[in-house]
Amino acid sequence: MTPPRRPSPHQQTNTAAHDVLQRLPALTHRGLVVESPPGGGKSTLVAQAASTLAPSSGPCIVIAQTNTQVDQLVRRLVRHHPHLRTARLTATEHTAPHDLQTHSGVRIGTRIDDLEHAADVIVGTAMKWATVTDRRWPWAIIDEAHQMRSDLLLRTANLFDQALFVGDPGQLDPFSTVETDRFHGLPHDPADSAVTVLLANNPDLPVHTLPVSWRLPPSAVPPISNAFYTRTPFHAGTDEADRTLKLSIPGMRTPADHTIELAARTGWALLELPARITHQPDTETCHAALGLAERLLIRGAVTTCEDNPQGHVLRPEDIAIGTAHRDQAHHLRTLLARRYPRLHGITIDTANRLQGCEVSVTIVLHPLSGRSNASPFHLEAGRLCVLTSRHRHACIVVARAGIAELLDTHPSNDPSHPGAASKTPDGWESNHAVLAHLDQHVVHAQAPTRRG
């Protein structure tokens, strides 16, 4: 017998989304959770769910975690669902982007009284929604739910009867500026993500998964899925032939040229500088990262993909450099302004700020590069996951040698606590898994180039 034909990635994505949307109107549980890989179609599903629920929930409220996420969702709603009356609930001190202020299909307000009866969908941050205390709606959609702290879920739970939670379990854990050790083990630990606490206290809630990444190329899916998504594996929506990165100008046989050539061929490269304990930021690794980005442009890198099979000449805005610390990002920007005018327009930011970002090529300063110890901050699986999963064509990691030895010297010894169990994998194991993959893509830089 002929084996049944496997559905195409588009069919799998559509089926997964259809199953969620069909289940929502008749859902008897208080909520439904959807887990998604990087570039799995979360925003598309959120917009579709809002369109499905708005006619009966009057209006449907959407809760995101940052103003940038809110603005992106509003843009998606007015572009793909123009029949909906879309409103943006904003804080008094926040100014909405100009394109939303001038859009005829968007209503912006700081008070729910001004929006409730003039909108089908109202989008705002969790912090802003937490200030609304005298309303309740049948439905809410929680976007990027894994980035939401559980205490914010508790502060907004009075707003809705049922909720759709959509998020990426590989993202960074919720951020807190205060000490949270005293809350460990509590059934409603405010430092845990909303989804972690939700499922721990409501184990019967249905959980769906989106099975395909439309961002990551086939070369990236196995290492990312194996390192960070062991409980929710996924596969690529494209074939190897769909995504190419070609260098149209010959190189000069430098470590930087070898690195970008390797990344162009395989989708991955590790430019390894000599082992050294460095102060943050490490100027040599910063110059190495900027130099790689510059060489990509100088050598006329051209990408092709399913959206642009004719080819696209790589521009600075198609490249992102990711860091663990803000001072690293600031140092990179300072060096760029002084010495790298060709890179004007490139994105340089921390993993926290790059969540949701999508570019053709990412260049990553490894969080453990040049360190003398492996702290929980630098070991966090979500940080490395975000940094290595923003690209559509290639990811290049810049690091000093010795990270594997550093990990072995500092084995994972975080204490175990009772209470909710996070779906985030162990950072020590994830770092080793990524290093094992990068070992096949190493270029050694004995004498890194330094400017100024």
C-alpha cells in the first residue's frame, strides 16, 4: 500500500489554526493555550481569533506585553481584517506611532469609556489593562503569554470569562527588577510566566501547538528545536532550495570572509576568538561582529526566499547584532557610529528587545563569551534561544574559545522548588546542545581585526 501523503507545511499550519478557531466558540474551559515555535504564526492566529470572537464578545480584548507588540498587532488587524473596528488602548504617557494616529481605521484612547462602544477589538498592554477595574468581557486574547508574569495575569483575570493564551515557550522568562526568591514554590509565583502558573493550577486546560516555523530555514530548525523545544518539536515551512544566501564578490581569505562564506553555505558559523577573560564589553568581539556585518555588505550578499525568488541585495536593515547586555549593545552602537558608516540602519540590541524581531542574518555575541563564571542570567536558555532564532537565512555566533570548558566547570546546580514546573529547558543543557552544533561550523580567528 502507498503510505499516506504527508500534509504540506501550509496545510499543517492551516489545520492547526483551524482546530483552535473552531474550538473557541464552544469552549467550556476557562482558557485554551497555544504553543508556537519562532515564526510559527502567532500574530496571524491572534488576529484571526480576534476576528472570530469579536462578533460575539463585544468587543474582544487583546492583551500584549509591550507597546511594540501592541502596535504591531494593531497594524496586522487593520491590514488583514479591515472590516473590524480596531482600537488601541494606550497609557497617558505613551504616544502611539504616527502611522496609527493617522490611520482612519484605528481609534486611540487612554480611557476604556472612549473605546468600548466604538470598537470590535481593543488592544493594549497588560500593564494598561490592569488599570481597568470596572469591566468584564466574554473573551480575551493574551499574546506572548510566556512573557507575561503570573501576577499580571491575576491583575487582569477579572476582565474576562475565557481567554486564549498564545505564546512561544522558548522565549525569555518574564523580567523582574526585585528579588523573587521568597516566592519560589508558591502555587502563584509572580515571577513565573502566566502560562506556567495557569497550567499548574488548571492541568485540564487544552493545549494546542503550531507545528511549523515560517521564519527559520531548514538548516536552523533541528538545532533550535532539539536545544530549546524538546516538548514541542517543530519543522521548517520551507525547503532548502527556497532560501539561499550568495556572495557575489570574491573574498580575501580572512577569518571574517571564511566565516560569512561558511554561513552562506550552511546557515551557521562560529567565529571563535582566542580564549580570554574579558571585561564587558569586549571590544575585540564587538569589532569582529561589526566586521562580519560589513563584509556581508561589501561582498554583495544576495538572499532569495519563497517571498522573493528573484533575489534581494542584503542591506543594513536586513542584519541584526544581538547581545546579552545593554552596555554591549551601546558599545557596538558607539563603535559603529565612529568606524562603520556603511552599517547605518543595522539593528543592534539585547535579546530582551529582539524578541519578535525577524531579519535575514543575525550576528550573536555569545552570552558566555569571555566570562569567568556561568551565572543563571548568562545560562538562561531563553536568552540564547532568542538570539539564535531571529534569522531567515543565517546565524553567525562570535565568541571567545573556552565556553564548553566554562560550562563543565560550572555545572547546573540551580535548586529545585515545589510548585509550577516551567517548560523552559535547562540552560546548561541547551548551551551544550548549541555548542555541539556550532562545533561543526567553527572558524578560528587567531588575530582579530581591530579598528580604533
